Amino acid sequence: MGRETDKIKIAGEIKQAAKIYKQKLLGKRFMYVFDNRYIEVIYKAENFRHLTGVDTNLSAKRFYDYAVRGTLSASQIGFSAQHPYSLCIRKLKHIGSIATLAYSECFMLEEIKTNTMSYKFGTTDLNFTLCLNKDSSQGNSEKNECFIVHSLRDEDCFSKSKDVYTVTHIFSRQNDKKLYTDIIYADKASSIAGLPDCIKKMLDKELLNGI
């Protein structure tokens, strides 16, 4: 009875997180600047299911569609050896904060190695880490240059990474725009004027006019 009640609560948290995920992250590209270099990150609907930690018979696309429409039910989620209840609970502590991490002060971890996977980069606010690898989807060479969020980890990834950097700027733009139009985080000790030219040429003139 307790576990079934938990599943209802978990489904509710997933549905709420999916709405924020859609509103704040989908359809946008984010540029993280650190160590005088940058990476570009996109969030995909089909990766949302894995971030929740639950087991389900639904496809990744259908799971997200049901969640964002608010029709995901407790009977459609479960737990297994690969997706244990304890791991799900740990991930759900942070699932609603994914968008917050994308918009706020964070660190960039490089070359993260876990027991099961390796990730080129990861962003963290010290509470949890979003692990990133290149988008391997076919048919769009521009998107293939981006990193996507593959995993949410509720653990110390600093000790599993090769290097750690402070993120100095986070910019965003809609996917249909060519230049970054919004600055959503800036370290107080850094400025746009001090960024390398290769980064400044990717910024909209309105941002550059504010230098």
C-alpha cells in the first residue's frame, strides 16, 4: 500500500517536472563558457524518461508525451533491478531542479568516469550532476556538434572527473535562431568583453552592445 501511494506521488512529481522541462529547456540551445572555451547543450524530449530513474514499458517519446500532458499514471511506472526504487527516489529529489541548474551558477566537470559509463562533460551545483555526451542522432550535422543530457546522477562526480572548471557564462537561444540572444548567467568576476572572439561572434549584437 505504501509503495503504491509512493508511485502516485512519484507520477505527480514527474508530470510537474515534465512541464518545466518543456517550458524552460526544450526548443532551446545553451552555451556554457568555461576555461575560455565553450560547449553547446540541447535537451531532448526522449531523454527525459531516463532522467527520472523509473522503469516503464512506455517508449521514451510516449513517456514524455504522457508526462507533459499530465496523463502519466502510477500504473505506468515501476521499479526493477536496473531501475531500483531507491535510485528513483534519489533522482526525483533533483528532477524538478534540472532547469534551475541550466540557468544558474555551476561547475563544469570534464571526463567523468562512472562504473558503467564515461561522459565527456557534466554540469553540477554540488547537489547533483547532469552528465553530457555528444548527440549521436543522424541527419543533422549541426545538432551532432551539441551535447545532450544523458544522465542525472545523485552522487559526488567531482572525484570521478579529470578536471573541474567554474562556468563563467551561460547563454541561450531558440533553436531557430543563429545567434545567442540571452545571457542567463554571468559570473560577477567575468565579462562578455573578455570572452574570446570565437565566442563573441556567436552572440547577438544586442548582447555585444551591452559591453
